[in-house]
Amino acid sequence: MQQNEMEKLQKLASAIPKQKNLAIFFGRAGSHFMDNVKYFYIHCVNNQPELECLFMAFDKKEADILKRQGLPATWINHPDAADLMTKAGIVISDDFSWKDQGILWALLSEAKTVQLWHGIPLKAIGFPEINSTVNMNPEKAKHLTFAYSGYNSVVSTSPFFTERAFAKAFRAEEFVESGYPRNDVLMRRPTKYDMINTDRNLYGEIVKFRKLGGKTVFFMPTFRDVGGGPFEDGAIDLMRMSGFCKKNNLMFVCKFHPYLTLSKVSLPENIRMVDSKSDVYPLLPLCDVLLTDYSSVYFDFLLVDKPIVFYPYDYEKYISKNRELLFDYDSMTPGKKVSNENDLYTAFEDIMINNIDDFADVRQRLRDLSFSNADGFAAKRLGKHVVSNFL
């Protein structure tokens, strides 16, 4: 659609009266029902009767799954979708996939916007990323400037991260320090709705494995903008990892970033692969050790209060070719840091075999800095805020 046609559509949509309490929820394009938008949507459907909630899926199958669970959902190409979007009073998302589609933006440009985002950032996002010289060009900068601008509310987790991260990354009217709705499930037993798009079979397998005395390692690396990763780069040998896990009664669970997909492969013993577009948060409390590199998941894992091992094997390449970091890596990563596979196994032995945890106090300090409220009621706080400020 040409720019002038888009402007005409936007003008037509803006003239249609808005239903202030009609809240449309968007996830990430190409992903499935997961992350902050999933948990806030579930909360609002069940606990905020003032809102008329609708999950707007990018895929019909995703909408059908939710409808079978009795949840209000549709998809962007449904015959009624455009009419619903022109009437919407609120748009809630944890990414900007919907803004990237010009027609959706034109239909929804007059609605109030709530940006939940999908993680406390360690790496540069938003305007610090735009202003960086690493992996940036004018076209990308223009797109990101639009994507990170124009929000009524952006969710944060604490005053420290509002000031040092979110207020610098986004252009928004306000920053709401409610905490992340997805972290609520770390504080409770998962509900049937929490388990939508979660690997139920793996959940049961891990519960049984741990009851029999086994321990679990969750490996959750971030994506590289310029490609590559720990397996492709040879940083982890799956056969060696399998042998180590079998010997020490461990399960190694791999969960990649939603932007990444891994072809189905035959996995060696004691190695499990979680669909990158499934929701792993109900599984995280079952994790004994988290292994990561630069992924924001480790901030959330602070609420579980178990050891973290950091494996920044490609640190220099990452910060020079992929993203700059917002913070000093060493001071913001409360756990054992290793740079090669031999040291990785030594760290696992120390933590899981010898029960050495030298970072409990450091984790607690970062947890207190990162989360104003670590109580499992982030969605409730945010729901009250949306109702009281937008209706």
C-alpha cells in the first residue's frame, strides 16, 4: 500500500469513535502465545472486567488454540479484524511487530499504546542502539526510531532500570514500574492458561527426573544479529555435554531465542530441546542452574534465586559486531563466568556436584536493584494502572 493510501486509511480510522475499554493484545510476529503479553492478557481476561480483551494473533492457528480454551481471540486477516482495530481504545504489546505492518499501524494509530517489552536489557536497545556505531545504518536507524517511539506507557521493573535503560530506549509519556507479568508464574504453580504453548511433556519429565534425584541445567543464549551461536561456533559439543550429564545425573535443556529456529535433529541422551517459540517460564522454577550469555532471562531468573553460569565465549566479537552493552558485563552478571568448554564443566561440577554457590549475596543485591516488587503480582499492578489511567 502506497504512503498516500496509508495516510487516507489512517485518517478514516481516526474518525471512527473509539471504544475506550476495547484492548487489543499483540504478540510477536512469527512467535506464538508467550512472554509478557501472554500473562498480562490472561490476567486481564480473568481479573479486569472493565476491559474487553481480544488477542489479535498473526496466525489463525494461534487464535484457534486460544478460542478452544475459551479465550477471546481472532487473527489479523479475519473479516472483522479491521473493524475491531479501528474501534480499539488500547493496544498492548511486548514488541513492535504490529507497528511494522503499515495497515495495522494506520488502523490503530489513535489508540492508547502500552509497551510491555520482553526483558530487562543488558544489551543496547532503542535509542542507545540507534546511536551506536555497532551494526547500525541509516535505514535501520529510521525504522527503530519509529518502532521505539510514540508510546503512552512503557513497563519497567524498578527505578534503576527506568532511569538507566527504559527511559533512554523508548520515547513514552510514562514508565510504569509494575514489574513483568511473565514473572508472576515464577511465584506460583502454573494454571491451565499458563501452560498454553508450554511443553507439558517436558514439564512432567523434569518433575519426575528431579524427584528421582536428578538436576537440570537450562541453556538460554541470546541471538546474534550477525549470525552464529554456541553450537555453530563450536563453543558447546553436544556429545561431550551428553556424556557429562549422563555421568552426573543431569538434564541439559536448551531453549533458544524466539527469533531462532533449529532444525529437528536427533539429540543425544540427557539433552532436551525446547521449541524456541514456546513459553519456557512455567519450566524455569524447575531449573537448578541457568546457563546463558547476554540474554535478559537471567534478570528474571534472579527471582528463582538459583545459580547462574555465564558463558560469553565470543564477548569481543559480540560487542563489536552485534550490540554494544548498556552496562559493564562483569559488574552486572552475578555468577561464575567461563570462556571455554573445559571451564564450563568445572563450573557445573562446583555448583551441582559440590554444591558451591559463591554468588548468592551478589544475586540478591542485583535482584533488589532490578525489581521493586518481587511478589508475583506484576500483572495485577499493571491491570489496575491501565484501568485507572485509560478508561
